[in-house]
Amino acid sequence: MDYVIPAWDLPSVAVAGEQRRFPVHRIYCVGRNYAEHAREMGKDPSREPPFFFMKPADAVVDDGGLVPYPPATTDLHHEVELVVALGRGGTDIAAEDARAYIYGYAVGIDLTRRDLQQVAKDRSWPWDTAKGFDHGAPCGAIHPVAEIGHPTHGAITLSADDELRQQGDLADMIWSVPEIIAHLSRLFTLHPGDLIYTGTPAGVGSVTPVTRLHGEIEGVGSLSVTVVDGI
């Protein structure tokens, strides 16, 4: 197909053990899905309906990549998360059927301009500037379900320059992965290539250049990126 301006490359992330890559359609993120993180953000961790925000597909950064410190913030935060990669799409998906739509899982880091998020909260504005910036969605290699199954428990951690910052367990999620998919599918038409960041445990904190972030999820894999001065 011809375009009136040059077309950009399709965003994608690596697949473990494959030369072929996983094309990214959309990135959905779940807010406050671990009770202790909800508490540290000053919120009630009761099982209210999950809420979602989005990041641009081209915000992904591969394992080993560099993350330029974003502009317009002095308080960039790390949030390690289990990422779900969909291999099938649909609407009104029942929770008991949701796992059949999953291609695999990965380790991700939801980077947040926390100061801009606080302004947005105070003024009842959208979170786009706080969450949807360039390089704001590092994602490790996707491990197919055929290899690792469906993780429901296991340690999830993040270290900054070898200092342990975040530590939790997948079993601590308020909303499970099948429940998240079911909720999302009632709000959006889900597609193959969608990524879902499923929330973060307690311990989120500031990152400054130059900082190496290392996230790891037991039974899933790991992800390392380095935050550098903005370029």
C-alpha cells in the first residue's frame, strides 16, 4: 500500500527462543491491582471494578534497551508488572474462557511521570501525559503459554542498581488475569497483538539517570533496562 508520508515500523517485542517477533497492537494497563500498592498510593484496596489506562504501542523498549529520562518530570517512577500477550481477539469474553486467548507472558515495567499523574488526579484530568510517553513501556521477551503455562503465583521483584525496591507475589493480584481480560473485553474489542500490563506490587519509587532497572517474575523471565539522560 502507498502512503502520502513514510510509514513507520510496526512496534514489536521479542519472543523467547524465536527470531520472529510479536507485533504490538495496543497496550492496556490495569491500575492498583495489588492491595499493598493501592495502600501506598493512599487508596482502599477493596475489590472495586478494575480500571484501565493505555500506552502507545511504540512505547515498548526491549530487554537490554536504554530509556531516555522523559521531559516535563522530576519524579519518574518504576512499576514492575506481569504482561499478558494476546494471541486471539474478541469481545464479551467469559473469564473461564479467557486463557484460550493468551499467547504468552512477559515481564514489563510501567514507567510513570508521578508528578504529572498527581496533577492529573488533583484536577480530574486524564493520565495520558503521566503514562503515555515515549519509551514508557519496557517489555521483556514473551514466553509462550506452551512453554510456561499460565502463572498464577510466584515472586515478582524489581531492583534499581541492585537495590531491591519492589517485592510481591502474583497470587496477591486483586483481579486475576482471566478476570482482567473479561472486563477489558466488555469495554474494547480485543485483538491479537494486544499487551496487558496487570498491575504492580508495593515499593514503587523514583528513578534518576543513570539507573539500571531489573525486573523478574518467577517462572516467567526477567527484564533489564537502563534509564539514561534524555536524548
